Amino acid sequence: MMTSFFDQFASPSYLGVPLIGIAIALPWVLYPTPSSRWINNRLTTIQGWFINRFTNQLMMPLNLGGHKWALLLASLMIFLITINMLGLLPYTFTPTTQLSLNMGFAVPLWLATVIIGMRNQPTIALGHLLPEGTPIPLIPVLIIIETISLFIRPLALGVRLTANLTAGHLLIQLIATAVFVLMPMMPTVAILTATVLFLLTLLEVAVAMIQAYVFVLLLSLYLQENV
């Protein structure tokens, strides 16, 4: 039983070819391409409005140097939201439940923010490792603690996204299994459980969007410290 619950997180393959590449490439096919017309359709207008609002919200605390990351962060946000939402559909695979994929996003982007800080303002970047006014005996300990916390950041980014999505998918599958088991024996309890399943699905839709936003927001905060 436990093996079947976790089978949904295994990367699917067809004729020995992993299908995770198709799952990653699919979101970009679903979005309409903006046309050169003066008036677009409703879907393209809503898409443009959402991207503009999100980009303005994300770039507001950053200076002009950080605005170069607007396209990258907005694209990553849309990509993560789409993958997370598609993963809630039946008989689909969610690539963001794989820690390796999330770490592949987190580590290079976090490392890029650190390199930018070390190149542009090394004194300020290194100053984050030692809070102002620290007593002299605590300086070595605090430097070690802050260095460890700095290197834990990409791990926290990847694990947070993976753990939240994995836990949500497991809960949905557990409750759905309970509904099927209880339906012949206790229909009333099964209906109540199905109601809980519906509410949990709505919660997971919100979690899918919020976790993508948190991932990109934390990256922008790391960038803010280094530009």
C-alpha cells in the first residue's frame, strides 16, 4: 500500500524514455503568444495584466540593477505555477515533487545572487555574515552560524517546494482512497469524506500558487541583499 502511494512521484517513462522532459516543456505550449494587434483577446489581456502586476510587485524593493532579473523571475513564477497546477489533474505527473529538479532551480539562482554580491559590493556581502554590534567573543561563532545559514538557503528553497507539494498529493490520495473504501460500507461518512477531499483540493490549488510565489519571492529577497 505504501509503495502504491509513492508511485505517483516516480518519473514516468515510455519505451525507456523519461517523460519528465515533456512535462517540463508542456507549460510553455499552453500559453498564448501575444500578437501585434492593438486589441488582444481576453486571455492574452489577463495574462499580460497578471505578469505586469507580479513583476511590479516583485521588482519594487529592488534597485535598477536588480530589474535585469525581471524576465527570469517572472518566467520562473509562471513556469512553477503552471507545473504545480497541472500536477493536480488526474493521471498527471508533477515534476516539482522531485527534489533534484527544485534544487536544479534553487542552487544556480542562489549562487548567481551570491556571486553578484561578491562582485559588486564584497564588503557589504561579507558584512551580512557578522551583525553590527556583536561582542568580540561571539564573532567566530556567529560567522560560522551565518555562513551555514547562507549555504542552507538553496536547500531550504528546494525542500520547501518539494515537501509542500508531496504532502498535498499524499493527502489527496489518502483521502480519495478512504472515500472509495467507505462508499459501499458507510455512504454518509464517504460523502462527508468526499466533501473534505473537495476542500483539500481547493487548498492544494492555493498551495500550488503560493509555493511558486514564495520560491520566487525568496529569490528576489536574496537578490535584494546583493544588488
